[in-house]
Amino acid sequence: MPARLSILIAEDNAADRMLLSTIVSRQGHRSLTASNGMEAVALFEQERPQLVLMDALMPVMDGFEAARRIKQMAGEELVPIIFLTSLTEGEALVRCLEAGGDDFLAKPYNRVILEAKINAMDRLRRLQDTVLQQRDLIAQHNEYLLNEQRVAKAVFDKVAHSGCLAAPNIRYLQSPYALFNGDLLLAAFKPSGGMHVLLGDFTGHGLPAAIGAMPLAEVFYGMTAKGYSLTEILREINAKLKRILPLGVFCCATLLNISFQRRVVEVWNGGLPDGYLLRANGAERVPLVSRHLPLGVLAPAAFNDRYEVFPLELGDRVFLLSDGVLEACNQQGELFGERRLHRVFSANRQPAQLFAEIQQALLNFRGELQDDVSLVEVSMVEEGSLSRGPLVFTGSGQNSPLDWSASFEFRGETLRRFNPLPFLLQLLLEVEGLRPQGGALYSVLAELYSNALEHGVLGLDSSLKCDAEGFAEYYLQRSTRLAQLREGYVRFHLQLVPESTGGRLTVRVEDSGSGFDGQAIVEQQLRVDRLCGRGLALVRQLSERCTWPEDGRGVSVEFSWLAGA
């Protein structure tokens, strides 16, 4: 049964007005009557009826003007207006529609036709109400989702950009296809002074494509800060993504390990377009080819962490890009592609302008971005020229115990296959007060461990490192002796003691070797032309105190920190 409606009848003829009112009332509806357009507008404003029967020609205000005003007052709400007219000319009927009319009813009035038109207009009115309600509901849900995404994106950006992307040797471009960027760009300083850079591209767009970014960034930053190698980080990221990502979601990625001291870059590319190593003189462009499956595809046992090593000179630059650069599409449906990118490379005459020229080429191509676009340039600079910020840690370090000691002994089998430094740093850098000294702590531990292993356990003679050939011979012997190592040990004794102003860490390193003459080493360090024997000087410079026993069977160093510093 149709719903009871309030129907406004605007008719200047009293007999017709009474007839229409009677017909409407017998159909079960409530009738409101007006004798002219002015009364109709006032009555509509007061009663807000659901439907209007409007005579076209009335005194004071005609039906056309009244219809326009009623439609204006109704706003988005659909209030059907059926014009009552004896007009038959086409122009007059068009005028009724232009004034806001929805249908016509010709005089003399037919009860059956009037009832059918009222029912039809009521269906339209209810349909419009449903559409408006659903629109408002969708708008509410959309605003809720957008707010959730804005909050999530703020967290995402803080995690993704908490490293050293602002370093002066890094330039990058990221233009997200959606609110979230499926591309992920991370960079962080290592405790040893180098830099890790990762460009990743998750399958898809938006939030679904970014679900793996948070755990990936956490592993990347946490392990980089604690001195883990490129291969160890890759293996952990792959294992974690494989474990948590749904089927069909993975991350194409390139990871760089840049050493400013050794002037090399280690490159692992799994699924991204070729990156490029551009020499400073512009004479060579070395492709950094993808040789692996993306992260999160293979099980840990099948994952391949083999990387390539390239020498670097000052001014050399590494370019990495996501496939969104190559797949940018213009109005003719053409892709930007590798050929256009290579033309930009070849046309470049000022290396410092190349990054801007690639950006301009993409802009000139006037492509509609079909994917997340990421482009990053990392330049080789002098060691020490970068102002290193603090290392990035994933935990607060505020809940670590501050009064403990521990001893570790690493024996032959472990020394051959395992680098204990990240293991030890992971323990020590849980202490918030030690984190600002993370780089110095890593360098000292690395030097002490290297001396204990190479000179104490393996018995290598550092005097070999007097020239390039000597260095080569030294490291050949190191590799051979380490592969054959069965006995020997390196011990680390760690002691953490709270103090009234902060705390103190003491590290003592012992090895199974015959010991060393500390005073002789100090005297060697006075000879600045020597290429060896400088390690102890570095240790003494970076630590607060450095001592060794008379028998030379170990070295002890101390670090302290102030509370709240």
C-alpha cells in the first residue's frame, strides 16, 4: 500500500481545487490547498509537502515562478511538481519543464491518471531519498577511511623517512599514484660510516601495496644501526616478508651498501628495472641489472643473497628507479620507456644537472602517471664530508638493564663463519645512553676484533701492509688461514655499571694468541708514513680510556654517558 503523502494543490479555480482535493483525500493522502502561486510558496515553506499539483496560470504569482521558488527551497530533496494545465502548445509545455516541473496533468482531470502519476512521482521521490541517504553514508565512510589513511600515512612517512634521505649526496623524486606510495625509499648511515640505500616497489598501489613497508623499514633501520651486513639484512627482510605478506604480494627491490672509505658499492637487485652507475667523467654507464627474484617470493632456504661489487671514484653516481618511470604514459598511449631514458643520459653534458633533466623529460612527456614513480641518485663523496646524524633505532632503549656483565667466547667454527659484532652491538645499543656513541662503539669493537682475530688467532704480521702488494698478500693469508681455522678463540667481556651521572661500559677483548707489545705499537704510530699499526691509535681516540696488561693478552676500553644526554 502506498505511503500517505502531504500533497499541495495550487489551483485558482475553486471547483477544480475542491475536485482535486477530494480525489487526493480519497486516495488516502493529506491535501493542502492554495489559490495562487504566492500562497503555494508560503504553504510549502510552512508544511514541506512531499508532492505539488501546480496550476500553470494563476493570479498574484503564476505557477512557473512558484515552481522555481519551491524547487529552490527543496534543495537536494526531490519534491515532484505535476503541472495542471490546459495548455497544449509545445513552447508552453517546455516552459513548465524549465520552471522545474516533473510531469503534466491535462484538464479536465482523470482520477485514474492522477492516481497513477502520484504513485509514479512518489516512487521517484523515495528513490531520490534512498540515493541521498546512501550518498551521505558513503561520504561518511569515505571520510572515515581517508582519515584512517591520513593517520597511517603520517606514521608511514615518519618511519620511511627517519633515515638519512636528507643527506647532501642523495637526491630523490617520489610521486605517489595513490595516497599511499607502493614505492619505498630508505637510507641510513651504518655505524662503520658507510650508507645503506634501499628502493623497493611493492605490487599494486595504495594501502594494499604499502602493507609490507612498515616491517621492511623496521628490519632495514634496526639491522643497519646495529652493524649487520647487506646479506644479513636481505635475508631477514626476505624471510619476514615471505612470512607475513599474502600470496601474490612481494617487493621488487635494489639494496646498496656504499663504503666511502673503501670506495665501493655493493649492489643487490631483485626485480627492479636496471639501475645505473654513472662515472664522473661521463665516459661509462654501467647497468645494475636485476639478477634475483623480488623479496618475499622465495623461502629463506632458497633465497639468493649474492651481490655485485663495483669500485667508486669521487663524483660517481648511482641511479635507481622504479618501473613507474619507464611506464609513464602520454596521451597517445606511448610509454616513456628505456630508450627515452637513455637519450636523456646520452644528451647530458653537465653531470650535476642530470637528475633535473630526467625530471624535466618526464614532465615534458606529459605522461599520465600509471604507477608510483621513484627516482634516486646517490653520489660518491669524500669520507667524512657528510654530517652524520644519529643512527636510527626501532626501539626506545629506555627499558634496558643498566647493571650487568656478560662474557662471550667465539671459537674456531664460529670465527670462520660468523661476524660477532652485530650480535654484540644489538645487545649494547639497547642501552639508550650508548646510542649516540654507536658509530664510535662499532669502530672500536671492529678494530679490537680485527686485531684479536688477525694478529692474535691467525698470527698475521701487519708489517706486510706496507704497499699494495703487501695488502694483497696479507688478505690472501687471512683468507687461507681463516678457512683452515679449527682452534683458538676471541673473548669479549662486557660490563655495564650505573653511575650517579649516567653509566659506564667497559669492554675487554682477549684472544688465544701470544700477546703484543703495546708500547712498541704506540711508538710505531708516531711514524705517520706507516700504512699499518694505526688501529690502536683509533681505538684510543674514539674511546674514553684504552689500556692493556703487561703481557699484551688483551685490550680494555671504556665508554661513559650522561643521563638524559
